[in-house]
Amino acid sequence: MKIRKIIPPKGWNCKIVIGKCLANGRKLPKSINGHAHNCINKNNIDDFGLICLVNLRILGKYEKISHLDGSFTLKVIKAGHYLKHEYAHILTPNKNHCKEWLMNLKKLGGHIKGYINRNGAVRGYKRKEK
């Protein structure tokens, strides 16, 4: 299936690609589901808001719109959890898994259960020593 474009959920300001990272052109490894470009600096400002996913199943529910040339546009109707996970990164620029990211994920309707450890801290979030 040749995908012409992926339309994100209504109100989301991002670009979604499947199978490779649009920023560097490399195929995504199967060991990850994808990644989001959420760092803002002068070297990569054009990549900000880009979500690169390994395959279509991660999108969630989508509508397939056919074109005369045999290609398709996919319109995301209901985002899957991992797409919400990545978009929460876009909403939390220059940060990884932190409390702010977790709150954005929760606002998007993503589940947060696996991201909080026994102590109530966000998994993968380490405070920098002052």
C-alpha cells in the first residue's frame, strides 16, 4: 500500500510517517515502535513535530481514502496509545518522560499505569543534581 499522506487526529499539530525516520531517511528498527522529534534548537527546527512510526498498527483507527493513482491517504479517527505517547512528547518540547509529559499523555487519553514506579515517580525520569 502506497501511503501519500497521514492526516493526524483533529486538533493535533504534527506530521506522521510510517516505516522510516523522515529526518534522517533511515528505516526504523523493529525493536522500537517509533519516536517523536520534540527538541527545538536551531539545527533541527524543521523536524520538530515529526512522529515516525514503525508500522500502521500503531496509528489506531483510521479511514483509508483512495486516490486514482492507487495511493492512499490515511485519516486517523482515533489515535492508538503509542501515537498518543509520541504526541505527548511533541506537547512537551525538549523533555523526555517527565511529569509534564505524563500529564500531557493523560490529557490525550493515554494510559499512564506503566510509566509510574512503586514510589510514584515517572519511570525513566531522573532529576538532575543541582
